Amino acid sequence: MKNALFFLMLTFYVTSFAASKDSIIARLDEVMSKKGLYVDEKEQRILRLKQFLTRQDLSSMQLYDIYQQLYFEYKKFKTDSAVHYILKNREVAMAIGDPELQYDTELQLAWLYSTKGLYIEAKNILDKIRKDKIPSTLIPEYYRAYNAFYSHYALSNREEKFYRLSGYYRDSLLLVLDPKSLEYQIEYATKELYDLKKEKATELFKDLLDKTTDDDPNRALIAYFLGYTYKEQNNLELQKKYFSISAISDITNCIKDNASFQNLALAYYELGDIDRAYRFIQSAIDDAIFCNVRYRTIENSEFYPLINSTYSKKENIQKEKLKTYLILISVLSLALLFGMIFIYKQMKKLSLIRKQLYNTNLELVKLNRDLQNTNSNLEEANLVKEEYIARFFDQCSEYIDKLENYRKNLNAKAKNNQLDEILAIIKSRTLIETELEELFHNFDSVFLNIYPTFIEEFNTLLMPNEQIYPKQGELLNTELRIFALIRLGITDSVKIANFLRYSLRTVYNYRTKVRNKAAGSRDEFEEIVKKIGMFRLNK
């Protein structure tokens, strides 16, 4: 019993996992097909913000806020544009003369420069900012900028000391963040991951993933780190799952600065699915170029030649196969053509032979007739007649005996198998009528079981004095049955007529007659009938 229970639980787990994985892949395919629509929505939001800039009555602070919003929209979408509006805000902040706005702008600009790979420019900005001079509210932003700078710089040169510096500023950031905030929890889980506490980090990221939805940009980062933990364990299936979840969130939030597609491409490449690997690495490169993120472009360029080369080889192999198939099909087509020509010639010969045989047969008939006429003049004519008559009676006698034996045989079979009743039923139309009545009854019963309030709801659509109800003992009558079929989506009068064994004109007349009784619009009557019981089924 314990073994059986364990086996059932294992089967349920494997089935659930497979179904979940397939649904995630299907969801990813769906959002990838709508990638352009998400970008269009993003650009429409940006356009609406830009329209505010055409107003002449904006204060400096209002202008700063609009530029700031445009920066956030472009931050992980199109880095060059984000830099453009941060530089605009730098000018506005200088004009306002607010040190906090100036420091905030400089920190945001340093973050962007490190993303674009402008490490010298980013470091120059950060070196000019003294932590003891900036407002306490910007301390988290100060640590974020340094953490991002050293993280991006480490990715470009792979030096361990810069990874350590990035971790140092992450630790500092954790000291000033609210422990209840989502940012703190993500950064803390990230710290645990890089401190090699992978099991704890994995549990933390899974808990965080359950708290987010696809339209939350943080979900992409959380799922990415989960995929990364399973990448360290060489678990390709879970890599696919979590990198796919990350990619879904990247697309729905128009995050072009992403790492999910690159890692998805590598996972599918290792699994041997070259088509998907090529599709994902191409998407990763397109996003990196669109966003103009230098370190992402460098990362993708390391793997693109490998995947592209394998994909090209596969395409060449497929082209060679296609060429071989085309040659084979061409040869078979020629063989078929020659075969058809041969058959055509043989058919012409056969037709000629048949014509000759027909003419010969006519001649034989004529000769036979002449021969019979000649025989009738022979002296043995009477003897021949007697012989044929005797033979005729013998033959008849044989047929009578055979019929009697056949009758006895049928009679015996009928006694054993009740064939008389079967034959009687076959000859009678009672069976057909009974079966039709049973068919309609079963249809009515099943239909009313699905839509128990159909008759009442249908009659609410009719004028009070024109309502239709079945007779005593009936479930549905003809009018109700026709519209029951329409409710099931069978609107073709031909199909309805075939089902009910009525003429097409009869069905048409019934439909027209009932529509004329409608309390509302006659044109919309049947469409409303199709919705009867919908609220109850949805509930």
C-alpha cells in the first residue's frame, strides 16, 4: 500500500510538473508573438508623457517630474533616450538650484553610463559625489549606483575584485533599506546566492516569485536568479522553466536590458533544440541592440556564433534533404507521367479490342440465329423439344428441392436466432419511428439537463401572449427543439432539417414564425438565444 501510494504521488507530481512546464512554454510563445504590441503600448505611454512637454505653462519642477518619468520609462527600454532625459533633468536641477535633485540626477546618470559601458564617465561622476554631503534620502541610490557600476564593470573584465566591491555595496544597501520592502528581500536573496548559500537563496526567491505577477518588473529578476541557481546545478528543465518565466515578464514589461533570452538560448542549445535556441539568442541580440546595453551585447556575441553556426548547419542539412526529396518527387512524377501515358495507350487498345469483340459478337448472334432456323427444319426437331422439356422439368425440380432446403435452413436459423421478429422489425417503420422518438427524447433530456431554465428564459424573449410551452408529457416541442439546436451553435437550417427529419422550408418557416413573436429586436433574437444559460454555466 505504501509503495502504491508513493507511486501515485510521484506520478501526480511528474504529471503536474510537465503540465506546468508546457503551459509556461505556451505562454512564452504567446507573449513573444505579441512582443510588438507590448512595445507599441510602451511607446504610446511615452508619447503621452512627451505631449505634456509641449505646454508652455510648465514650472521647472513640473518639467523635472516629466523628464524623470520619461527616464524611468526608458531606463531598461532604450538607454540612449534615458540618458537624454537625465541630461535634460541635470540642466533643470541646476536651474532650480536644489542639491538633492542635482545629486539624484548625477547618481541616475552614473547608473546609466555603467549600463552603456561608459565606465570612465560613470566613475568620474561617482568620484565627484561625497557620501557625507548627499541627503540621507539618497544614500540607497548612492549604494545602488556603486553596486551597478562594479557589477557591470566586473561582467566586462571578469575580475573577482570588482565582484567583491559590487557585493560590498550590496551589503551597504541592505543596511539602509526597509527590511519589509521587496527590494530588500530581492537584494538579500541575491546576497545569499553569491555567498554560496544556494539552498536558502532558492527558497527565498521561490517565495518572492509567488508574491509577484507577470506585470511586475521585479518578477523577471527573481525568476532569472532562480534559473541561475538551477544553471549552477546543471538542471536544464528547471532552467527552462524559470528563464521562461523571466522572459515572459521581460516582454510584458518591455525590459530590453535582459539576460533571460540569452540563458534560455543556451539551455535549449544544450537540449538540442536548435530552432528555439536560435530564436531566443536572436531575440536577446535584438533587445541588446535596441536598448544599446554594451555588456549585454558582449555577452550575447560570445554565444551567437556557436548557436548560429549550428543553426546554419541544421538549415543546410534540411535544404539538402529538401533538395533530395524534390529530386525524388520529380523522378516519381516522371514515372507517374510515363505510367499514365502507358495506361492511356493500353486503354485505347482495350477499347479497340472491345469494339472488335462487340462486332464479332453481333456476327455470332446472327450466325446462331441462322443456325437455329436451320435446326428447326431438321427431322429431329420434335425429339429435341422433348429433350429440352424433360430437362426443364428436371431443372425446375432441382430448384424446388434447393428452395425447400433453403427454406428449412432459414426456418431452423430463425427458430434459434429469432430472425422472424428481426425481419418483421426491419420491414416495419415502427422501429425507425420509435428510434427517432427515443433520439429526440434523449436530446431533450440531455439539453434540459445542461440548460434547465432554457424554456423559461426562452419565453422571456417572446411577447407574453406568444410564449411557447411543450405539451403534457413532452420535454420540448418542435419550435423549442429547433432553437435548442441554435443554442448549441447549429444555425444551418439544412443541418437542423436533417437532424429533425423535416424539410428545409418547414424549418425556415418555424424560425421565421418564432422570430416574429420576439418581444425585442427580431434581427438579434437568435443571437440572444445563443446566450441563454450562459451566466449560469460561467458561474
